[in-house]
Amino acid sequence: MPMTQYSTSPVPLYLLPQALSEEIKKYGDAIAEVRIRRTTGHNYVLKVKHERRGDRGD
């Protein structure tokens, strides 16, 4: 299956667990890789690589 990458907007450090939880709920088992990169200050961007699905039926 083709892979797609999605990046979140910058998230403060204390909200990383909630942001990651949202991505897991959104993409579930299709997630292949998660990268967390620090931006300015204590803000981070999550890059989620996942398999592209046809009609997910959500």
C-alpha cells in the first residue's frame, strides 16, 4: 500500500501525549512511523507516516 505522511501543527511539550493519542485514534493500525521534532521553545511537531487506505468507512 502507498504511504502518506501527515504533520501536526506545533504542540507544547505537555500536550504531546494527547496529540499522539489523537493520531493513533485517527490512523490506528495503519501507522508505520511516528517522528517527533522540536521546533521553537518547548513546541514539537509530530510527523506520522501511515499506509493510505481506500474507503475507511469512518
